[in-house]
Amino acid sequence: MRQNRSSIYDKWLGVLEPTRVSWEKVRKYAAMILIPLVLLLTSTFVWSRTLQSLEALDDRFGGFGVRSGVYGAVAVRELSAPPSLPAVFVVD
């Protein structure tokens, strides 16, 4: 009986031996961290490039695009007019 009690104590209350971490678990946790991080960085990059292209479009057409709410779907083109007349704009 004494030996049985000792084996039960060692099994349930004794010192735990360190277990090795499997590569499967490392890949699982790495994927849980890296996939959302890569998606976040990719979406940030795409958003930044989109804003840069919209700003370039805005600068190209004299500042009438992004600031006035026209986001490239409708281009604004300035027609040549005599200097004494106000500028005329045509929406294509």
C-alpha cells in the first residue's frame, strides 16, 4: 500500500518534467500571429498607394479631385480660355 501511495503522489503531485514543443505547435502559433500581421501590413500598403495615386491625380488636375470629393471616377479638365475670362471646366 505504501508504494502505491508513493506512485500516486509522484504521478499527480510530483515534479513535472519539461515537455518539448513540437514544430506543429510552433507553426500553428506563428501562423496565428503572422497571417493577420501580413494582412494588416498589405492593406496598409494598398491604402497608402491608393491615396498617393489619388493625390497625384488631384495635383495633375489642379487640385479639384481629392479635396472636392471627386475621386478619379470623373476627371476634371480645364479648357483654354482667354486670360480675361474665367476658367471653364468640363466634366468628362
